[in-house]
Amino acid sequence: MEFSLFELLSIRYEGEEDQKYIRGLLNQFEQASNSDSYHLALFAYHLIFMIFIYQTIYKAKIWKPQQFATALITLSADERRRYLQTKSVYAFVEIKERSIFELLNLFEACEPVVSRCKKNIIDYRNRNLGHANMYIVSENEFENKIDEYNQIALEIHKLTHENILDAFEDYFKLIDYTLEQTADDFEINLIVPNRMSLIDLGILAENCLASDLLKKKEILKILQDDFSICIQ
């Protein structure tokens, strides 16, 4: 498999429980796939997809605070406060799966993608994987569905590209040019608060590669040496 949803998840965990949970899903997906238990493998992959969605919505909260607050206006005061103040992506688990995709429109109008998420992801899961209905997923269906998850996830990720670069520029403006940049600085001040993934870092690396600024060249070296980001 050339691409995996794990490449879109934050490279830094929220804590030990987050790490244990995500690694467990990866193990479940691989073991179920290898044993031809494709329905179980798809269910694990669905959960990975939803973590990606929760992390994406968290990014919207960080990058678009006013629009995010406005989007929650129909919720109760307690719910709004909880979602606005949360430091964990898992707070959004409480939002119904069919509803949370609407928040992707905070990045740009994307109703076709939202509709595909509801019909091809949520409805499929509920109909075929969510109950003990003896539904058996064939290998061909499994491969096609994994491809569909990946394609939709990458389409959603494209919605965030501009904001990823904006977050990077905000970080870059605050750099002390008298000090050498370190991987720790980059991680603490950019990667962790913005829940950045390997693919996010690849976008930053391409931006640095295209720049003539010395500091961006230093950051490019950090991305390559410390985070193993390669640019084709």
C-alpha cells in the first residue's frame, strides 16, 4: 500500500493513551488484513479516518477561531465552551459523525466531499460493519474501500494546505534570527500545537526548498535530518 492514513495523523501523540490507542488500531488493521478478516480491518481503518477528521477539525479550531465559534452557535453553552476550550481532538467524538463533516466547510465550501463522507463512509460503515449482520467483505471490496478512504482523506487534506503554510509563516515571523533553529524549537512551537503530520511537514519542506531565505534553508535541513522528510 503506497499511502496510509497514518501519514495524515499528527506525528506527536497527545499522551500515552493516545499513543496506545492509535498503535493498537494500526496493529489491528495489519493483523486483520493479513488474516483476510477484511471487515475488521476496514473497521479499524474507519476509526483511523475519524481520528484524522477530529485532528482536522481541531486545526480549524486553532486556525479559524472566530469561524469555529460561529459554527457552534446552535449548540448549548456548555457544549460550545467544551469544544472551544478543549486541548484534545477526542472531545469531538461527542459530535455525531454525520454532523462533524459539516465543519470541514470552515476551510472552504466542500459539500461534495462532505456528502461523500456521509454516504460512502458513514452509511457504508453503519450498514455493513456496524452490526453483527454476517456481512463479509471480499478482498477486492476491501482494497477498493481503502482506496476510497485514502482518496477522500487526501481531498480533505488539500483544504488545509493554505492554512498549514499560514501557520508556518506565523511561526517563522517569531523566529529569533540570532539563534540557531533546533528540532525541539520547531516541534514545540509548530508541530505540537498545530497537530502536524508527515504530509504537513512535507508541504513545509517544499516551501522552504523554494525559498532563498537562510532561515528556511536551516528549517529544511531540520525537516530532512530530524524528521526524515524527503522531497521528490
